[in-house]
Amino acid sequence: MYSYKDRIRAVELYIKLGKRVRATICQLGYPTKNALKGWHREYERGLDLPLGCAVRVPQHTRAQEEVAVEHYLATHQRSERNWSASSNLCGATSGNCSSSVISRRRPMNS
């Protein structure tokens, strides 16, 4: 996130340098190409930039987030049990079953 002052400085330099993106970014060391073009578009639309950041509308309601978190926690705990059970199938306590898996693979052509 860049301050209002940084964004205005970048846009003014961009205009001064003949709208050359690479020259502007090289001289300032920021922003990205797309950010600079977006700032310039906003600047030309209103001859100024908004003072703050754009406020984003939440994608999900609070209730939807809570349901998603509960589902994740329930699923995650179940997957941990499955992981530990599958690691014991080979008789290895560390979960390293590589020797039994490798022995079942087809030989590579050399």
C-alpha cells in the first residue's frame, strides 16, 4: 500500500516522462506497471486520486465464514486421523513407506 503522496508523485512523474511506464518505475523503484496505469486512469478521471484505499465489499457474510471455519476444522481433524492411520499401514511409525512403494513400481528404461 502506498500513501497518497507516493501515488501522486508516481503519476506526476509518469506524465512528466511522457507516460513511459518503465522509466517511471526505474526512477522511483515502485509501483508495478498495472498499479501505475490504474493510478493514472483514476487521476485523469478526476484530476486527483482518492485519499484512502478502496473499500472492498466482503464476499461472504459473517455466518458463511463461521460455517466455513467449522467445516474446515472438522475436515482437518478427520484428515489428521486418516494421515496417521495411513502411515501405520506400512508398519512404519515415522510414516516413511518409500521402500514398499518403490518395490511395487515398474523399472525405468535406461
